[in-house]
Amino acid sequence: MEWAPGRIRNALAATVMGAAMLGATAVRAEGQLTMLVWEGYADKSFVEPFEKETGCKVDAVYVGSNDEIVSKVMSGGGTADLISPSNDTTMRLITAGAVSPVDTSKVPNMAEYLPQFQSPAWLKKDDAIYGVPFGWGIVRVIANPDVVDASTDTLGFLWDKKYAGKFAVWDDIETVYMAARYLGFKNTYSLSDEQLEQVKAKLIEMKPNIRKYWFTTGEMGNLMASGEVAGGNSWESTLVELRAAGKKVVDLKPKEGRGGWSDSWMIVKGAEDNPCVYPWLNYVASAKTQALAHAVNGFGYPNPKMVEHLEGTAKANYAELGMSDPSTLQNVDWWQPVERRAKYLEIWNQVKAASN
């Protein structure tokens, strides 16, 4: 998953109890900890308390894509101790032997995680766990209930001819995945040529209903707020911001499922003995730290107790989105590596170039 456009997400309005609440979440370790992370994953609001508490100095280098993480880690040279790749990239690193398994007994805060993040498939190999889940989100399917029935439970409405010019969908490979789900393909991330042709035909069939392919969540929010479109797909931030502005918008839950992403902290091979690694992993797995991180970027987090440390609007938004409810994650089609990504992108580009 790329930081742009997929990671250009407006932060949700959030307030969190002060950093002083952190308590004894990490042991005194001292040393240097180097990270390759997404912007916001080493914010000073929670890095500085960790440094003060442990004596570990955090040196964070922000990255713009998963490919950048892979390239820097594979090149060796002690680039980083910890990285935060997404779930469509983690297995590449595990298979290549570039990361070390996590001793979960040293990360006791993971015991509080939602079940889906205790031992996710994208971090597991040979009964070993290779990461500590952190930020996550769902590609939401949204609609104006004055136009689209709020009880709609299928992606099929996006193809209904009565909605000509009424929708906007993400200009991203995720829209290929979405069409594959609607067609009933269970192998979303390993589609055959024949399946991809069916997906292409289905997406071209949708085009009369598409007002615009959006590139940023802000763009989609503006389209919905102005009434230019009545639905499509977007991130949680779009829902929160539209509702805060008094706009009607529903979070549809199609039976075909929705796409989901999850980032995880992973230990670069050879860094497992760094005395600062496990104190950090347990620290960022705590509810209190994840609440501080949520205030920075508005993402979902795997420790459901995090919501206890949110206040006011932030707490209400999180609850309304179902981010601490395990049932919200029961029908999520978590992103996976796409071996033929170039072919998928070729199909998507052909869809956009096709006439209605």
C-alpha cells in the first residue's frame, strides 16, 4: 500500500488524555532505535515519553511507499531496526528472510488485541509471528441515504442504471479488487487472465454511473459534501468529516466484503538483540500509546482498550465506525501481495481509458 494516494488521509478529529498517563509501559533499556516508518508513526507526542522512560533514542526515517521499505531493508547495511510495512508487503519480507520472528511473550500488551490481530495470516509463517500490528483501516462503501437506501447490503447498487453519474470511486487498484468481490471471486489477489477480463468488463459497465475517479480522500469528501455524487468508496476520515459538517452519509456493509489494510511493526533481521526493540514493541501495543497515535492520524488500532483513552468527539466517532467491535472485521478482505500487480494495473488503466 502506497502512502500516496492511499495514505493521503485527513486526520480524524481526536483528543486524548495527556502523555503523562502512559505509566510504566516500557522498561529502562537505553540505546539507539532506528526506524523506517510511515509519517505519523513516530510522532513526538508518543516518542518523547518513550525516550524519557527508557533512555532509548528514536531515530525515525519516514518513507513514501512499501517498495521503499523493501528496497532499503533488502540492501542491508543496517538501515533500520524496525519497519512498519503494510499487509500486502509483509510476506515478501518474511519469505526473503529479511525480518525476524517476534517473541510475543515480550509483548504482553498484544494479549489485549482484537482477535483478528492476535495472529493474522499476513504475519504468520510456520507458527511464528513476524510482526506487531499497529494502524489499520477499512475501505468504506458510503452513500447519501436520501439517494441510496441505507439498508443496501450489496455492492450491486454501484451498477444500478438509475444512479447514472451519481458515484465516485477510488482511482486505485482497490477498485479492481472491489469488482472482483462483487463477481464472487474469492482469489481477489491472484486473479486469472479470464477473471481479470470479467472484472474489466464489469468496471466498464459501471462507468455510466461514475462522475469521477477520486485521487484523495479530501476530493471524495468534497464531491459528497457538494452533492455532486451520492456515494462510492472512501476512507473512514471521509465519513467522520462529512458527519461533522452535518452531511447525511451512511456506512454500508456489503455482503461481498470490503477491503482492509493493516500496518505492522517488524524487526529487521539482526536487530532482535537491540535492547530498545522489545520495549518499543510493547509500548506501541499498549492502549494508551495507540490512543496517542490515533490523535495524530485517526487510524484504527488493534487494542480495543484504546477507546477508553479517547474523549468526546473522537470517542464517539470511533464507536460509530465500529473500530473497536470485532464484528466490524468479520467480512474484511484484507489486502495481500499481488504477484501480477502490473497486470492488474494494466486492466485498471484500460477501464479508465474505455468509453462509456
